[in-house]
Amino acid sequence: MGKKISIDPITRLEGHGKINIFLNDEGGVENCYFQIPELRGFEKFVEGRPAEEVPQIVSRICGV
């Protein structure tokens, strides 16, 4: 089993959130989870969009 890296809490976020990164035995990323328990609705705005566009879209909505 590899290593787990947790970033909790995430700063620059209104509300709560955390990131868990699971590394394999070679040190590569095996899995990554981004968790925000509050529903903000941003998920609907970015469905089907390339990941690179998400920061530009949500920064104009939220401002945080």
C-alpha cells in the first residue's frame, strides 16, 4: 500500500473542503478525491466542460 496525502482544510474556499491524494508504491498518484460537502451548484455550470476552463468559470461566479 502506498502513501496518503491529505490537505484539510482547503484554504481560499468558502465553507469546508479537503483533498486526499493516494500514492502507489512507486510514488505516482493512484487516486485523488476532492471533497466539498456543501452544494454550491457550480457542478451544473461546468458539466461537459474541459477541466482547464473550470477556474475561469467559477471564479467569475464566486469571487473567492
